[in-house]
Amino acid sequence: MDDDSKLTWEEIIKINSNDIDFTGKLKLHTFCTYFFDLASRHANHLQFGFKDLAQDNYYWVLSRLLVKIYKYPGFDHTIHETTWPKGINRLFALRDYSITDDRDNPIADATSAWLMIDKSSGRPIDANNFFKTEYYNSDRAALDIFPEKINPVKTTECSDIRQVYYSDIDINNHVNAGKYISWIQDLFPVEHYLENQIGMLQINYLSETRIGEKVQLFSESEDTDQKNFRIEGRIENTQAPAFRARIEWGKINN
């Protein structure tokens, strides 16, 4: 590429009423949907988006995501989003994100690891064979870490069961990545959100879940203060893990 500016994609968004919760703040899963949509538009711009990969019978899947939220913006607030491809780690294509307010104060940072899947075999392909180094902005990192594997949940007590319906399914015919995050948030009582907010989310996407299937949700606290939780979703009929996640709660920061 002859224009380095193409490696960074920026957008300005005004938060509308559909994006906020009953406290008037942006929902966590909406944060993440912003990231996913931003990545999609940038990939299209760089000509390795959905339609471009479909020509070679490939498609993208999100494998790992790590988000740190410093402040939850509210209704009608303006935020600035930035994303860029960071490089390759083994089979993973890395992409980072940053969100700031209109005064350039940090709101959230995230890093993600994506896999390119061969539609015929269902197996990942080596992204190094597809990308060149000029696609990367490797000198910049929102979070200078690689999203690690999350350990399985030990509890056998199911917290909830979710049936996969039409509204859960994305263009690849499996559950949308953001939907799992909304399921995680629903595990906690509404009253908890009056004084607490999620400061960190880490999630591993492990198996595709399709319409008609049921996902069992298991949750356990990692500490006595009930601040850090590990959550796992298992496909009911196979017990295969659909996802594993970790969240860290903190007090509301206004």
C-alpha cells in the first residue's frame, strides 16, 4: 500500500437511545458491537472484508477479544473510534481498537485475534500466506498483550440456558459474537448494575453455535469479593464449549 493512513480507520459516533441501558450508559455488548462493525468496514476498505474473502471461499471468525473500559459514555455523547491491524501471531490476525471522548480522554481500549477459515474444510488457514507486512501497523498497540486462553469453568451448576433464535444469527449462520456478551451481562441482576460496572472483558470464541441449538451458561466467582468471574457457554447436546469468558467488576466511575 502506498498510503500508510489506510492502515488506521477512524469514525465519530453519536450514541443513540438504543445503545444505552436503564442507567443511561452505553451497554458493554454495544461497545463490542462498535468494535466489530468498525473492523468490518476497515477490512472492506483494505479489500480483505467479507465479500473479498468469499471469492476465495474464506471467511473471518473472531477467536479472542480483550476489552478494558475506563469510562462508560452516556446518551447523546460523541465518541471517537479508531482501529488498525497490528500483525500476525501464529494463525491469528491481530487487530486493536481505541475509543476516546470528544476531548480525547480514553474511554476504552481493546485487542482482538481473528482466524481466517476455509469454508470448505472448516479449518483455519495461515494468514501469513494472505497478508503482506504493509497491511500492518505493528508499531502501535492499544493493549500491548495477546489475548490468552481462558481456563474452563469448574462448576457443574448451570446458571441459564439460551435457545438460539433467528435474531442471534449473523451472516455466517452462527451466533453473533456480540450476542454471547449480552448473554454474559444478563447473568447478573439488574440491581448489581446500579453500583457496579464491568471494567474488563476477555472472551474466547471456541465453537460455532447455530440456530435451534441450546447453550448452557455456567458462571463462577474467582474471588471472595465477587469481583472477578469466569463464564462458560456449552452447547447442550454436545457439551462442546461455545465460549469462555472472564469479567472484572469495579465500582461505577462517573
